[in-house]
Amino acid sequence: MAHLSKVTTINHETFYTQGPLKQFEALKNTTLIRINNGTIINLALIISFNNGKYARLEVQTKTRAFIVSRHYAKQLKEKMSNDQRLKK
């Protein structure tokens, strides 16, 4: 049986796609970014990010918070610092 990845949209629609999330990393030059082993998020949905419990990075969207793994934190911070929405 092939690996299935679950994709949930902002409209709470759920889709299943064949293969791991790694296949979506080809979208690196878009506003999508992987933040942990199970989550790819659209940068446009991020309202803020801060240090959470145990010094873990958290990103906040309008509807919920997500934990960012240490492996992806640096990449997220770099992309967010380049985002004009967060510059004062």
C-alpha cells in the first residue's frame, strides 16, 4: 500500500494524496513552507510567531497555533523576515 498524505485546506476540506509531504517541497519558491514532519503552511495565513513552551517556536494563524520543529525553524524565520507584512 502506498503512503498517503492528508491535506486539509483553510476551508476544512480534506484531501488525500499519494506520497509523502516531501513531494510538496518542490513548492519551496511559493508561499508554502514546511514547519514540521506533518505540516506545510501558507505564509499568508501566519499572523505571528513566538517562542512557546520549552523554547519551541510557534506560529499563530487566525484559527490555531502550530509547533515548528527545530529543523524547520531557521528556514521559517528567514522567510518571515523577508515577508513585507511583518516589517515595520
